[in-house]
Amino acid sequence: MKINRRGFIGSGIAAAAVLSSPMVMASGRPRVVVIGGGAGGATAARYLAKDSKGAIDVVLIEPTRTYYTCFFSNLYIGGVRDFTSIGHTYGKLASEYGINVVHDWATGVDKEAKTVSLAGGASISYDSLVISPGIDFVEGSVAGWDLTSQNAMPHAYKAGSQTQLLKAQIEAMPTGGTFAMVAPPNPYRCPPGPYERVSMVAHLLKNINPTAKILIVDPKEKFSKQGLFEEGWSKHYAGMIERVGPDFGGANVEVRPDSMEVVIDGDVEKVDVCNVIPAQKAGIIAELAGVTNDSGWAPVTAHDMKSKMDDNIYVLGDASAQGDMPKSGFSANSQAKVCSMAIRGALTGSKVFPAKFANTCWSLIDTNDGVKVGAAYEATDEKIAKTSGFVSKTGEDDAMRKQNYEESVGWYEGITADMFG
């Protein structure tokens, strides 16, 4: 099925909005506070406000005034989209849905008092709390790299200035230079998928620096859509991309930002640009709220995304440990709708339907050469469980691959409308 904006909205993945007004706390209504204004948080805030028809006071806490999507950020790196096309603001959520958007950092959660503290000094009370903070990085997961190294060796895994920096570094590479990527272990946020990123870096270099090389240092034995990517790399970028897996030292890597070196199982490689994507965990506010476990992720109940640590807190998207769904924007958006329906039912007595989830992840390999993978899911008492799935096949014709790409563009228009209006 081809997905366009109207089809995405019509299938229950509808239009969106968010806010930027000063905080005015209503009385006499239950309040839901949402931390994080991405695919999970913005969607949850909008659906709570829209479907409760004013019966719930919704507060969205998000530090950035312009949100840049991780999905399609690789296409900006590849020169397929411009930077402004992946940026979105929260005004419609405020003006059309009455959501109180607070641009500040959430710095703590008092579960007993049911309050969220902000960096600016304010404290906001809640009846239910939704945490959708995305990811943070596991300290020390890549030897030699920490957040102080992110300007020399960008991660570009939180879209925005890091994405711009990485592209600028690639564009400034010397003729015939080397771009290196330290790929993350499982589980990781995707998009921006590492292997789509490699494809888009190759796409850019093919046009501006065709003798450049790309080196992937990977701790994983295999990765999602591997056959499709390797087929595409051979077709479009022959001889440009080399991947070093764990059998050849990819699991034993050190980086040296000051000298722009990557050490692979003791062998030193001099590189010109290095994209370090560390191991990941739930965004730090989930940990501060006490809803993560030893895995670094936040376990939730599949039927409603409620935290297993606290009955008044729900965790969405990348930060959650929910079962079979990948850590994608599509997943977060799908989970947000289930969560908002459950919260609305609990607070207002409205009808709650059985949870259903879906996900599709598209990747662009080269111009009009798009591939995809996806699945449907249901809630069980143990986890969100996959019930069916699909994936592109190697050897597909050009028309199918172009259709996949066009479908992804329609989906982007639909999901961003669903989030932001």
C-alpha cells in the first residue's frame, strides 16, 4: 500500500499540533505532563488534548523550540533534503489544541509528590506523567570517546546541530580521504539508521569526492536489511565501502579524537572524519525518575505503555523496554496513541480499545532506491509481540524501489502532521 499524507492521517495516524505559550495551570481538571516533544511525546500530547476535548489539562515539556527529526536526517546528510525540511515547531499544538508547551529541561521527578522539576526552577504537578525522552549514551562504551569529543567526532544521533556538523565535516574531507563510522551495538535508535547513513554519506561523496573511502567498524555480526544494503552498496558505490565486523576486530575499537585515529584490534587507522555512534540507553530523565532497570531502558506494560516501576508514569518510544518493536519514530508514534487512549480512559472514563501497534522503517540507499521493513504487533501480558512482518527483497526492480522512496516521503508528511499539525 502506498502511503501518502492523507492515507496516513485517515488510517488513524492523523494530524498534530504543539505549544509555546506561557504556563497557565487550569484547575479542576486532571493534568497530564508529557516530557519530550518528539514522535512519542508530541503525538501523545496532541491526542490527549484532542480526544479529551478539553477535559484533560495537557502540559508538554520540551527544551527546543524547533525540533529536528532523526528520521530523514540522513537524507539531509546525503544532500537529498535541505535542513529546514526536517525542522518543526510547536505553535499549532498550543494555538489549536490548548496544550501548554513549556520550553525547559525536565531535571527530576518526585514520584511521591507527583511533580516534575524544571531547570528554570519551576515545579509542575501531574496526575499522570508521560516520559518520552529518546536516548542518551552509555559512558565508556567506545574507548576514547565521551560527550566532550562530540565536536571532533560527532554522533549526529540527536538531530540538529550535530547533523549539520557531520555533513560539514564530510564536505570538507580531502580528496580521497576516509570517513569512518563506529557503529552501535544492539539495541539502538533507528532512524537515523547507521547503514542508511553510510549509504547517504556514500551518495554525497560519490558526487563531490568520488575517490574517498568509507570504513564501518561494527561490533555486530549482522544488521537489519544487511543483504539489501550490501546489494545496494555494490551496485551504487562499488569499492568505496568496507565493513569490519567482530570477526576482524570490530568489537575491539578505540578512538583518538585529538589525532583523528581509529584503533581496530590494535591496528591504527588514520581517518579524516569519524562518526562515533555509542551504545545507548533511555534518556537521562527516565533514569532520574527511577523507571529504568539495569539494562538502562524503562520496562513497560504492553497494553498501555505504563511503567512497571510506577502506576502513574508511562514511557514511550526509544526509552521504553517493551518487547519486539524497534526504536523508531513510527513505533513511538504508534505507542503514543495506545498510551494516550489508556490515560484518557483512566482519567475520564472514556472507552479503551485493545492495543494494536505497527511500524515501518524505510531506508534510502541511492536516488530513488528505497527499501523497507515493517511489522504489526499486539499487546500480550509479557511484551509487545510481533504478529506479522515484511521486508524488501534483493533484486527488486527500479519501479518498486522508487515507489518505496515515494511512500516514505508521504509517510514523513503524515507523521510530522500527526505530531505538529
